[in-house]
Amino acid sequence: MIDLRRATDLWRRCDIVVRDLPFGLLLAVASLLPALYGKGTQVGDLPTRPFDALAFVVIALECLPLAVRRRWPAVCLALVSLGFAIDQFHAYHVLASNAMPIALISAGAHLERHRRVTVALLSLAYVQLAFTLGRLGAAEKVEGYVVFYLALALAWGIGAWLRSTRAAEAEHRRHVAEATRAAERTRIARELHDVVTHHVTAMVVQAEAARYLTAVPDRLDATLSAVTDTGRRAITDLRHMLDLLKADHDTDVGMPSAGELHALVEQTRQAGQPVEFTEEGSPAESAGSAEFVTYRVVQEALTNALKYAHGSPTVVRVRYSEKEISVEVSTGGPGSRAVSPGGSGRGLAGLRERVDALGGEFSADRKAGGGFVVRARIPAGSPS
């Protein structure tokens, strides 16, 4: 089995001319068998003549060019057509004359330029062939020539259909590749937004708060240490994302889970945001992507709390069940947003896409008394 596989791989690596040559050689050998004399294509019904030296030239002209039928289809078609015409004029009717439709199919499938000119020249050459055969005494009627011409046209049409099918498949693959690249760019942009925005927002808030703590060295040192820790976490997360982009990466590298929510909440508290965090239950073993999406929902909601409700009490509730994970993040009021960077709205849109992809529900609304609330219901058991 291994040797056969190696031989197949070696054959596929051979030049296309080498791979196309055996068929032409096989047809040439078959044409020399006495039992197959006169078994070729007949146009004009001229009586079959015995082989002579020219018959071997005809066989070579009709068979050997098939080796280049895909690389140089025009050359193949011209040589095979010449051999076919000589074969009909001398009435050898060798088996090799069946190479004509094969050459037409190959030309229809692989000829890139001057296709209409080629069809016109072949048609004129066929008309000349019919007139010449008539002068040589052929008894074929006009209807017979027309039927044979239509058969040749069908061979060309089959090649043209193969060509269009191949082009359609290539176009489909191109669209799929473009869609895949676009989806990957969107995924990377979404991950960058989630990672960078959260950490940078926390750093901006912490750095701005440090301006007002110059008279309190202990608190200033703690705040600057928090900025440093946040920056290190941002670098670590970005490195994990770069690992994901490697061709041989482990798909689980750097993928946060719901189990890391405590660290996320603590980081937000260090940025000056009062957060109350409660969990009910524990994640199911098959939660898969649901845990990752849960983490991103909480992360984005806390990022928005830092941006638009800094200092306002924030409540995070996460409830696990066998079938789903429920998340609710709410703030008590508008708070202060003077020190926070603005947003683009991509974060919530990205969250909605993540949750929808798992078949869940997502909402982000303002509260009647001020503040906002983010809710998500994420089905568990999705594959990682």
C-alpha cells in the first residue's frame, strides 16, 4: 500500500507531458495490430487501402501529439487534424483516427486564446476535406458529412463545458478563500478589540486617577503598580493571540474561560470600579465555546462600565446550568466618563455575533433609572 501510494505521488509530480504520453503510445500500438486494421473513423466511404510507409507516419501524427494535448492544445489539434486528413485521403482508416475527437475535447478544454478563430479554421478545413474526398470518388452524401461535423462539434462542446466547469470551480474556490480570509480578519479584529480595549481602558482610567494621588504616595504607588500589571496582562494576551495565528498552534492556547472571571473582576476593581460579583453553579464539562463567550461578554460589559460609568456600582451575575450559561452585568448609574476613551460600538456588535453564532440571546439596554444592563443567554455544550 505504501509503495503504491509513493508511486502515485511520484506519478503526480511528473511533468504533464509525461503523464499524457502513455495514452498516445497505447493508441499507436493498438493501431498496428492486424486485428484492428480498418477499424478507425471513416469519412467519405472510400475503400480501405492496405498499410504502407505513409500509414506509419499518419499513425505517428495522430497519436504522438496527444502527449501535449494539455500543454499545447493548439499544436496537438493541428498535427492530429493533419494526420486525420491524410488518413481519410488515403483511406487507411487506422484506429489512430479516433484521436481526432480526443484532440478536439482537449483543445476545447485547455485552449486559452483564439478559440473562435480556431473553430472557424477547423470548419473551413472540414469543408475542404469534404470537397477533396468528393473529388477522390467518395460516395458519402451531404447528410453524412453534416452528421460527422456535428459529432466533431459535440467533442469541442464537451471540452468547452469542461473548461467552463473548471473555471466555475476555481471562481467558487476563490470566493470561499476570500470569505474565509474575511472571516478570519473579522475574528482577529474582534479578539484585538476585546483584549486591547479592556486593558487599555483600565490603564487610562488608572493613569488618570494617579494624577490626583500625587499627595498620597502609598495610593499613588498602588495605582501605578496596577497600571503596570494591566499592561503586562495586555502583553500576555496579545502574545497568546499571536500564538493562535501560527500555522501549528494549539486552538486552546490563550483562550480565556469563565473560570478566569474572578481575575477579570479584580482587575476592574483595581481600575477603580466597584464590582459585585456572584456565581451560581459551575460550568459543565462540555461548555466549550460557551465559557469563552461568557468571558468576553463580562469583559466587554466591564470595559463599558469603566468607559461610561466609572465609579458607579456594577453588578455581575453569572449562572451556570447543564444547558446554558446566563450572564447579567448592570451599572447603577451613569457615573463619570471624563477620563475614559470613547467607543466605536464594535464591542457590543461583536458580542451579539458571538452569542448568535452559538444560538443564544443577547441584549444591551439602558436602565430606566440610569445606567445600563447587558444580558446574555449562552447555550452550553458547543464545541471549542
